[in-house]
Amino acid sequence: MDSIIVTGGGPLNGEILIAGAKNACLALMPATLLSEEPLTLTNAPRLSDIKTMTELLQSLGAEISTLDEGRVLVLSSHSADNPLAHYDIVRKMRASNLVLGPLLARHGKAVVSLPGGCAIGARPMDIHVTALEAMGAVIELKDGYLHAEAKGGLKGAVIDFHFASVGATENVMMAATLAKGTTVINNAAREPEIVDLADCLRRMGAQISGDGTSSITIEGVERLHGATHPVVTDRIELGTYMLAPAFAGGEVELIGGRIDLLQAFVEKLDQIGVDVTETKRGLKVKRRSDKLKAVDIVTEPFPGFPTDLQAQMMALLCTAKGTSVLEEKIFENRFMHAPELVRMGANIEVHGGHATVTGVDKLKGAPVMATDLRASVSLILAGLAAEGETVISRVYHLDRGYEHVVAKLRGVGAQIKRVKSNG
């Protein structure tokens, strides 16, 4: 099992190219199941989660090839006729559940294992199931699998989500493209990944309006055709690397960065003491002074502060002047990185969904363990500003969501390397 070793010290300077969004690509790939014609995705990230989704779609009968060293995916489901999404693949990744809606829409049946992924909370499937049942599906849970059937095809319905779930919005949106009649999703998720999926589905011939707002309307059509679609910039990778010069000093340009993807995050950076400026190619980031200011954070669905940047922001606030309170309102169990930061000298107290961070002068390098994807990179960032050497173990989580993280940080001057652990 690999480890990453980070030696804190000098400032970071240069540029980092931001990849396409993992979470967007994982929703776009199952859209191939909705059409017999090829779907081509450009600006695809090269990540283990993308390989897992590829494996899942291939098991359903889809044909997938890669071009440009994996940055282009060509997907064809003309002969995809297997409705079984097996546990052995689905257990690896939460986003595997996004085949449920497309399979029901195209074939009228699906057998999908309950999914896995990071251990950051229950994230139940009930909201997906209830919505698809409202569209005429009959769904039963047996032996860990959702057995779903829509004998007469799916029908348009008004769906009222009790929570603005990104995955459920994506699943229902895809299912509704081929349903009979009109579907309205109220309290829909508003994330850029939702808009990106809607853009792709429109390119395929879907009739969708209202994406980016809390009410999305889909008029069902008889069939969808092929299309070519560029994956939107990964706002979580963008936010993560925007924090790197805030930790270490210096100035870094994020190629492909857009403020509109992270407005709430950028506003918090300004309050902390970090400048973000737009350039012709993206965003430049640098801190205004050596000592950053404490700030309170509440994670919320888009356009609020992203839960996927909470761990990284907590690490930054460990050395800010004053006391910060972070409230996690999206996922339970998402402060597992806090004890690891405490090992590096941080002063953090966790009480349920709240974490209180009192700034210390300096973090110190230590052996730490990654507990999930975003926690992994938060420890790497903390290591950039810590005295001495930080050794992060169990970094396999990183490969699910960050493309070439060591090379990208080393390219701007970080002292970082990945090594094979003994045993």
C-alpha cells in the first residue's frame, strides 16, 4: 500500500491544469445507456472511479474506448442488454447507482446492488427509489439488490425531494428523458454537475429546462441520439489546489478555473485573507499575509460551501488566527480527518456535526492515515505548511478523485513524493 511523504517549507509558484470533474463524468457516462448511438466525452479525468464506472457499464454490455491518453471516452450501448449491476463492481463506488434510472428508462427493468464508496455516512437510496416509484416503477429490495421494473414504461410525474440530492436528481433526470409525459423535479440539486448533465442530455435530444434552479422540467421523448460533450471543470479539484498557496505561500495559477463554480468558497477565502483573481486562462491565488484569519464554515448544497472542500478548509484553519467553527450539514461522519490533524499539532474539538478549530502557530509533520478521499488531500495540504516530514498512509483513496496529485504539486515546487510502503 502506497504512502505519500510531504516535507513542508518553501512557497509554491507556477500553474496547475485542472481536470474535468469526476462527479460530472460519473453521471455523464451512464447516459450512454439511454441511446443506441455513441456518446463521446472530452476532458474526462483519468481516475480509478472512472475505470470503475467503465467496468460497470461494460458489464452491462456497453462498449467503451479511450483516446488522448484517457482524456476522451467513446461509449456505445447499442448492444447493452444486461440489466444486472453486480455487487462486486457497485460496492466500490457510490455513483454506481446512477445506472438505475437509465436502465429502467431504456429497458423497463434493472437489478442494481446497493452501492458502496467512502465511509462518510449512510447516504440512503430511499430518495431515488421513491422518485422512480412515483414514475411507475415497482422496486423491491432483495438480498442487497434493488429489483426494479416498469412494465409499461416510466411515466412523467411531479417529484418533490425532501432533500436536494445530487445523485437522485441525476438519476431521475436521466430516467425522465425517455418517460411518457412531463416530469417536474422540485427541490432539485443545483450543482454545476447537474447543469453539465442537462447540457449533455440536451445534446442527445432531451427536452430539459430549469437546470441550475430548484425546479427542473423534463419532457419525455421517444429516443435519444449520440452526441459529443466536454466534461465541466472539476470544482473540487480546483478548490483543493486553490488552497495550496494559502497553506505554503507563493502564487499559483489554476488553468481552467472559474469563480462561478465556487462563489461561496471564494468568498470565504477572501475573509480568511486569500486573494483570488481571474486571468485569461483561469484563476490566480495567493495569500495576502503570513497569518490567516479564522472564519466559520457551514457546508450546504450548491451554491453553498461544498462539503467536499470542508476537510481541506479545516486543515487551513488549523493555523489561522482565532477560533473557527465548522458545521457539516451534508454528511455525517465527515470529521474523521480531525484526529489526524490533531496528530500534527492542531487544536480541534468535534461535537456531533460541529468542529471547533483554534488556530496554532505551526503544524508539525507526523505519520497520519487517510480515512476518505477528501481527508487524504487535506493531510497533504497540511503537510505543505508543517514543520518537517508528514507521511500519509492509505492514500489509495486519492486515486479515486485526484489525477496525478503528486506531479501537479511537485510542478509548482512542493516537496512531495509517493512511495511503496513496506509490507
